Amino acid sequence: MVVLFLLNFQTNSMIAEKSIFLVDDDPTFIFLTKKLILNTKIAAKINEFSDGQQALDFLTDNLEAQDQYPDLIFLDLSMPIVDGWDFLNEYLLIEKLINKKIKLFIVSSSISPHDIERAKNYKIVADFIIKPILKEKFLEIIENLCQDDSTSGMA
Amino acid sequence: MMQLKRTPTIAWKQNNASANLFDDWNNDDMNSLLKLASVAADQATAAIAVAENGFLNFKLAGNIESISISDEFQLLANKVFIVEDLLHDIRFAAFPVIEISGPVRFFFSYPLNRGSESNRQFHLCLFHSEPKKLSKSAINLLGLVAKMGVRLLKTNKQNLQLKKNEEKFKSSKQVGKLVAKQLDQQKKFYENILNKLPTDIAVFDADHKYLFVNPGAISVKEYRKYIIGKDDYDYAEFRQRDKSTADYRREQFLRVKHTGKEIRWEDSLKGPAGNTITHLRRMFPVHDNEGKLSFVIGFGIDITDRKTMEEKQAVLVEQLSAKNIQLIDFCNIVSHNLRGPLVNMSLLVNYIEESTDTEDQILLISKLHPVIDNLNTTFNELVESIQIKQDLEIKSEHILLIDYLQSTIEGLGSIINKSGAHFEVDFDSSMSIFFPPKYLHSIFYNLLSNSLKYQSPNRSPLIKINYTKINGKALLSITDNGLGIDLIKHSENFFKIGKVFHRHPNAKGFGLYMTKTQVEAMDGKIWVESTPDIGSTFFIEFSNQ
């Protein structure tokens, strides 16, 4: 299924480049995730932020230029200054002002059920991914993203 | 021959006469009276007669037993009745023989008193075996004797009554004494219970006036006496106390009175030794059969011990839940800080294995190093913090504060030189602290390196260290002029494990967590005051100094 889709995907020049934000203070994680995305050969533009504050600053600075906004956000929980939870709370405050459809995933090495439960309280969180992001999971996310695009396009 | 002839006879007959038939008489009086009558009637036999159930009962002089005949002829009438010779009296023609302790020819009867329900009708009787004719003077004399008999009867009756009354009086007096004694014992018994009960008991009338109060409630006898019939306001005035307690109790009383229901509450008072004494108080109404309020009983039980236990328990629960939170934090940090690097390592190793390009492999291997270093540091820090929690053997010592401050500053020498930091030490070098040396060193190291790590780029670091001792406690403060922290944003997480507030390559969020753990392990407290871009002051309060 995935392979079939990939073939479609790679031959379909209509699929636009995806913009992805990686919000994580761990440079090794950033390196590995970028390598993973590169390996899938999916056209992607990747922005890196080493803490929540930097990502928030980018979003608020570009309210007038929302074409700069990502399709996907991979958000770590444990970060300096503004951690993942604080980011989510701040994000809720500016959510109304955001016109672009953004899918947000928590990507954490935490396996605490408490954190997973807590994440469910945020509607904007599409899923809670326990690190690492595996190739299959990433492709599934992209596939869903494209399906969403086509359904919303039909409507 | 005549003897053979049977003649109808009224004869002696045994009769179950009442035993007390002649009790109205004094025996001596009766004997004297009968003797007198006998003399007056020329030696005829004298007797006192009384009728009962159709029988005549006679009591003769000196005779104790009474004798009875059937009274078919109504020998006794309420008038003088004389038979001079029975044999020649037509009234007795059919029964010529009457036997009263022998055959009787002469019979005389004289009524004494008037019979009634309470009085028996007695007769003075005379009889003789020979015919007799009484002279008029003899009859008059017998009339006088009879009158005397009536008088004697009356006097005796009065005497008897008097005696009876006297006995009654005597016995009633004794019974009274006995009852009084029993009542007294009972009263003492109940009083003893009420007085010895380790509770406060007070009984109020419907107007909230004291009817009773036991020593549990008021120990001083005079005060107890005073309060009966008075209320709490009188008492407050009497004892020169303010009337807030009286106000409160009146409120409670009225609630009980108006709702008709029991109420309970707890109150705490300062005891004589300055300790707090807590009572569980109950107040309940007692109604009579018609549902009217008879009185209100109030009592209080000292529950200070229970209360103290509860408070201790609450503290323990608080400590436990704090420990639990620490444990959860710890599990999270283990899961997060250890799992993260491990995941990175395994991914990197996977890529190295898959890669065929040597240059690519070298790059991947170089990425392994920082991950391993990170893992190593995290692991060591976790081990250290576990050790603090499990270090039950750690002992406080009296040590000089300045020694540990100096050695820490020396240890941080290169960083201090690089930053050009200055220290202001504002305490006497002779001041000591009672604390584990290892912890003190660690606390100084973490707080000072924190101040240096988060120094402001706009000014060289100035760190002030202050130390004071008050009332067995010591307060250490370390003030810097560094970056400061927005406490409104971070107050909850400040000392939490893994929390980092600044972008700094070596910030891992362990230092403050460790410091807090060490301070709290020794019953101390740590808190912080901070303003962004002005600086921070860390305070540590040490107990048991």
C-alpha cells in the first residue's frame, strides 16, 4: 500500500513540497530526522528550532506571511526556555490567527503515560510519537497529509 | 325421771369468732368492770358480750377465751333486758334451758355503746344458775357500771389510736431515714459518675441557664457553685473574660433550641501550659412528653490526642505525596534523559551499518561522541541524585561555612578568572553550620556555578553571599546580578528535575534539583527571588542549627 502510494507520489509532479518544522534541542535528533526525510526522497523544506521560544517567535513574526508556515510540526517536549507544553499553550493563543492547516505531532523520548494522557487534552496534537520517528511512520503521516489535501480540495 | 326427758336447749357452741373481737378492751379494765358488775348483781357471773354472724360471744372475767351461743332469741337488744327466772318466763317457754358455762336461770344484758361500722356493739351481761330478782338500786348501779364501761372503752380506744399513731410516726420516721439514706447514696453514685467522667458536662434550662456543671467543665468548686442558675455572660463577667465565647455558645444553644436537634462541633482553646486543647463538643435537647424543651445537655470530650495524630498524619501524607511526585519526576527523567540518547545511538549505529560510503560513516561516528558523553553525564547525575535519597547514613557535622565557600570558589577558579567575577562575603568567618560537608560542598558548587553560568553579557558577575542565624535556624543567601528568571512563568517548575531556563550548552536542569533534594533531605527549605536581567537570589534555610 505504502509502496504503491510512494510510486504514485514520486511520479506525481502535482504533489507540492512539504514544509516541516523540527522543534527539538537535541542536535543528534535533528540530524537523524533530517537524514530520514532525505532518505524518503520526499520533497521537503525543513526548518530547525532548538527550543519552543524560537519556533513561537517565527510563527508570531510571520503572521502576515503565513505561506512561510509549515505543513507539519514535530515538537519535542523537554526543551529549555519554552518547553513543548508551554509551546502548545502559547500556540493555542495565536491559533485563531493562523489560516494555514498545520499538523502538529509531539515527538518525545518520554514513554510516560502521564505525558501521553496530557497530550490528549490538546486538540491540535495529531499524535504522540515516541522517539525515534521511523520511516514507516513518517510516510504514513505524509500520506494522510496528501489525502487531507485532496479531500479538502474536492470539498 | 325428769332427767330422761329431753328438753330443747340453747347450749355452748364452738364458734369461729374473730380473734380481735374484744380488742377494743383493755383486759385489766374489763376484769375490774366485770368484778364490779358481779358485786352489784349479788355475785352473778358477769361477761361482756358482742354479736357476730348470728352468734353471741361472751368474755368472762379472767377468761381469755370467749364463748359463744347462737342468738336465735336476740338476747341482746339495744335496751336493758332482764330474765329473772328462765323456767318461768313465757318468752323462753319453748327453750327452758340456756347454758352459758352451765345452765342459766337468771340473765341480764345492758347495751354499752352504740354500734357502728368502726365500733362493735358491746353488752354488759350477767347470768346465774339460780333465779334472781335485782333491786332497783342494783339496776341503777349496773347502769352506772355500764356507763363506766362505755367510758373505759372510749379511753382505751383513744389510747390504742394514740399508740398506733405513735408507732406509725416512729416507723414513718425510720422509713424516711432509710429512704433519705438510699437517696443520698444514689445521688452520690450518680454525682461520682458525672464528676469523675473525663468529659465536660453542663446541663442548661430552656433559657440557657446552668442547672448543672461537672468538674470536668469547671474545676474550681466555687466557680461551679456560682454558675448554677446563671448563664455564660454572667460567668464571663464573673471571671473577667471577654464575652466572645459566651456569644458563640449562645448561638449554638439557640440553634439546638430552635431546631430541636443535636449539634456537634470542635473547638480549640489554649490550655494552661500554652498548648492547644481540642474538644469535640455535642449539645442536645431533652424534651418532655409534650415535646416541650426540658433542658439541654452539653458535653465535650478532649480529642487533643486524636487531633495531634490527625495533624501528624496530614504532614506524613503531604510528605508522602511530595515523595511520590519526586518519584514520578525521577521516572520521567530516566525515561526521557536516558532513552533519548539511547534511541539516537541505535539509529546512528543502524545508519553506520547500512552505509557503504566511508566518509558518511566517519560523519556518523563523529555524531556518536556527544551522544555518549551526554548519556554518561546524565547517568552520573541520576546516580548521584539517587544516592542523596538513599543516603540515610549521611551525618551533619559542625563545620565552618567559610572553608567550604573558599574551596568551592577555588574549584571554579578558571571560570571565575575568565568571567572576572567578584564575590562579596558578608558573614563572620567564625560562623559554623551543622550540615553534611558533602552536601554543603555540592550546594555551593551548584549555586555558584549557576550564577556564573547564567551571567549577564552586559556586566561582570557580582555574587553576594550572606549568612545569618536566628532561633536555631540559619539562612544562607546567594545573590547574583545575572540573567534572572521570569518566576511568574516558571515558579512551578523551578526546582524540578530536567528543567532548563536558558539556552546554554551545559544546561541540563540537574543542579537545582540536586540542591533542593539535598536541602530537603536535611529538613531545610530552598526558594528563589528573581527578576529577569537584574539577577537572582537563592535562599536556603537550614534547620536544627
